[in-house]
Amino acid sequence: MGVGDSLHSTSGFAYKQSGLLSKSMKTSARFPSKVYLLIMLMVILGPLGNVLLGKGVKRIGAPPAWTQAGLHHFLTQLSGSGVIWLGLLCLIAFFAAYMLVLSWADYSYVQPASAVAYAMVALLGHFLLGEAVTPVRWAGVLVICMGVLVVGHTPPRTTEDRG
């Protein structure tokens, strides 16, 4: 601490009167670009993985019968589908990014910020699955994206590191 700086504590958070952040808050302040990058990966990979899984399963169709032989045939087809495997890889990468970003940012920041994925869902549904996305749905997506902008202007981390 510099001369004239005093350490204060409120609600368990230490800060310098000079306005500098505590060590843990400085550490999290270095991560915003990583946090934003990982959230963007989550926004792309989660919906893409789900769309690929849906597309793969629709190609295969429902199990012909709920018998052991019918389910075995269905699972064999699932395991041989490249589209399904690609969807699973996207979802694994999504969960890896999700866990990593949660180690750097608050859940109350990550979850709303990643809600922009709803826009990606609408785009993928329209362009990859040929779904009709109505103007009312687009309006709803716009409202969600505006909320993401509001959350995006808050600090990603408001708690101290616990380790």
C-alpha cells in the first residue's frame, strides 16, 4: 500500500481507499477477455451441439420398437452417426468452457451473459433446420439480447477467490 492509502473492509471485501482493487479483484480484472471469449464459445457450441444432435436423431428416426432388439438397433445407429458425434464434441467443449468461465466469473454474470445463445438457437433453427421464426420470437430474442447488454456492463466477478 502506498503512503496515505488505508485498507477498509465492508461486507467481507477489502479495498484501498485510493480506489485500487484488492488482490483477488485485480486477478479477476485480468480475465475479462478470457471470460468474454469463453462465453462466446458457449453461445456457439451449446446450440450448435444441440442442433447437430437433433439433426442426427431425426435422420435416424425413432426406435422401431421398444424391444431389446429395437433399442439395440437404434443405439447402434446413434453410435455410428458422425453428426451425433460432432454434436457430442460440441457439447463437451461447451461444458469445458462453462466450467472454466465459472472459475473466473460469477454465476450471476455467466448465466445471463450466455443467454444470448437464444439468438443463436433462433438463427440455427431458421437456417439449419428450416424452422419458421416468427417476428414475435425475434422480438423476444431481441429483449433477451438487450438484457445481456445490461449484464455485460457489470463486472464479471464480485466475489473474492476462495483458494
